[in-house]
Amino acid sequence: MAKITLPTGFVFDFSGLYGENYVTSEEVEAFKPEWEKGHEAVCEMRRTGKAAGHLSKDGGQERVRFFQLPFIGEDKINTPERIRFIEAYAQSLRQRVDAVIFYGVGGSYLGGKVLFDVHCGAVWNLLTSEERSGYPKIFFAGNNADGRSLCDLKAFFMREKKRKSDYTVVHIVISKSGTTIEPMAGYVTMEGALRKLGICTETAVITSPTEGDGETLLHKTARQMKWPMFYVPDGIGGRFSVFSETALLAGAIIGFPIREFLAGAAAMDEACRTSDIMKNPALLNAVLKYLAAVHHGRTIEVFMPYADALKSLSEWYVQLSAESLGKRRNRHGQNVFYGRTPVASVGTTDMHAQTQEHQDGPHDKIVQFVVLKKWQKDAVIPERYAETAGLEDLGGLALSDIMTAACAANATALGEDDRPHAVFELPELSAFHLGELMYMLCLSVAYEGELADVDAFDQPGVEIYKRHLRNTLKNLKKR
């Protein structure tokens, strides 16, 4: 079997993506000069922060700094002082604050949502304060301009206020500029509504660190209002920001071990420094998917973790891939229209929704699975219906056994029809191994940008609709 197994237990099984009926060893070898050049370019970015041809959305030079994020150090973005500040602020909310609302969109929302889902699960906000160990209830708003959602959230807090008179809510606004429409609209709406209900509210922000010349609206407002400030680092795009204060604050507020999360990312970074492609999972993943797209027409990528808690990871990866690799032009200004269409999925749910098309539809997809070797929480099906036809084989099985078997069956079925797929296996769903996986995916996208000769760190297409939206909103105000 074609696998990379790291000392940490992380496994990348690429046997369904590499071989005679998939991307061949001859193709990989012929492409070696290009992927060696790509590896050197990523190593240079890691050393210097410089990415060829990369400019900020304002057209100025901008460094690429996400390679620093896994490492805590005085000369890094995540300094010991900042990590302590995050942890201290989070502890100041524990046992004191009833709920926290995060207002962010895109990567500013999705990274923290992944940490929440993995650590807290589906019923966190239904638990008592004691069952949550004093950590607050958590809500995410401002990731869509949806009035219904905000009205429903307001109604929830109205009921909470009747139940507990001294109710406290902390608003955490995530926007580098303070002019991002969805989170700012959500915050202004909810903050005013909760104050009218007599709920005690506090505000903290995650924004640009720039002071003086170039200070953003949100930074200036927070400084004047003396709100606690956390930072969206310069040179870190939202989709790469999960290892920064943008998401680490959310993690700390729920008791997620952020230092272990960063340690997992650091371990993956070290593993991926080698130029030996058969030992570097991020590089190999990028090369195989690039060749599958360019040589074999595999232009759709399904990301399918087998765990409910990882559904938001699938959504996070969709943004990471789409914004990083979906590019009209290469670095020479030529139209290339590069990128795969990423599809969020979750097993086994979408085996009953999407797999029919994966199995029998066009040969244009790569399916990537994420599986857990060990589940920290599990349930066993009782033997009560052992004599019932159709259910006799289920009694005594753990649900985790069913998940593992379902993924294996899905992979086998795809393989029988020469449909490419790969598996990322985590020893367990821990902060460390989540950090490994998410960093590997970020790094793989950086590698693929080099292979395709596109800027993986800009998003010019997004800026087009933003310009039109602002003009439309101005016209609406004039009516």
C-alpha cells in the first residue's frame, strides 16, 4: 500500500490516487524538476516570507507569514506574551460570562468554528454551566447577512434574560478593517438589541495590529473605547489564519488546548521540510492532485471527513482551496483559469446523498476521506434486535466500527471503477492531530500554487463583487 506514516501516527494513504490507473510513477518522475522547484520556492517563503509576484489587495508588497504561526517565540507572530494574553482573557470570562458571540465571515469565522465543533460537539449550548466547566455558551453570527438568524438569536437571549436577570454577553468582532459588511452589520444589530433587553454586554475585537498611520476603523474604535484587542496578523489571509489569534481566541474561550494545536502544526511543518516527496505528505498531496487535474481532468475535489464534528472542517477546506487556487491568471498575466471545484461532504451522511454521483457520474473527481483510528467517545449498538431480520448484524458493533467500515467500502467501490481517492487517517480527534491535518492542507495549497504558477495568497475575484456590493448599498441608501 502507498502510504506516508509520520512518527506521530498521522497517515496519508494515497494508494487510490497513485498507480497504474491513476497518476503514475512515470508522471511524477517526469514532473520532478517542477515539484523540486516548487519545494524550493516554499522553503524560500518559509525563510523570508517572500512569495514571487504576491501583492496585497491594495497593490503593495506583502509578505506571506503563515509559516511562522505554528511556532511560539519572541521573534514569531505568536509570541509567548500574546499566547499568555489570550489565555488570561479567556480565563477572565470563565464562570463570569454567560455567552460569547463571534462575528466573522470567511476564514475569520470558519477556523474558530472548526475548533468549536471538534472540542464542544453538538450540544454544548444545551449543557449547564457546571457541565461546561464554567465556559460560556458560544454563538457565531455575522457570517451571513441573514436577518432571520439574528432575530432568532435575539429571541433566544430574551428568554435567557427572563431566566437569569444578571445575564452577560461578550461580543467578539473579527474584521481586519472594521468595514467588513456581514460581521459589522451583525455586531451593530445584536449589540444594540441586547442592550435594549437590559443584558450586560462587553466587546472585544480581533483586527489589524497597525497603529498610527494606516490605523483601521475598528482598531481606532477599540482603542478609544478601551476594548480588549487581538490581532489579525499582517501577511496572513483569513483562510490561513486558524493558527493565529483569529481562531486561537475562540479555542481558548472554550478550553480547547491551543498550545497542543500549534504543536501539531509545528510537527507537520517539520515533517514537510524534506525534499523527499515520498516522505512529505503536503508536497505529495499537491503533486498528485495537480497532475490528476492537469493530465486526467480531475477538476472537482470532494473533501469527506467521517465525523460529524468535522463537517465545518470540510467547509473550511472548501474556502482554503477555492480562494487559494481558483485563479484566472498565472504570475505572468496569462489566462489559465486554474483550480478545482471543492465540494464539502461528510461521511456517512453524504454516502446517501453524493456518492451516487461520485461512483457513476463523470470521471472528473478526486475524493479525499478523513478517518479516525480511535474515537474518544463511542457508542455500542445493543443486542436487543439481534433476532430481527436486517438488524441481526448490527448488535454489539460500535458506531465507530460502522464509520470505519463505511469509509473502507466507499474507497473500495471507487477503486473498483478506477476513481481516484485518498485517505488522511488521524490517530484520534485531538487538538494535536487536528493541527497536523489543517496545517498540512494549508501547506499543500501553498505547494500547489507554485506548481500551477498562480498566487495562492491573493483573492482578486472576491474584490470584484465587494466593489459592486458597496456601490449597490450606497444606491439603496439614496432611495
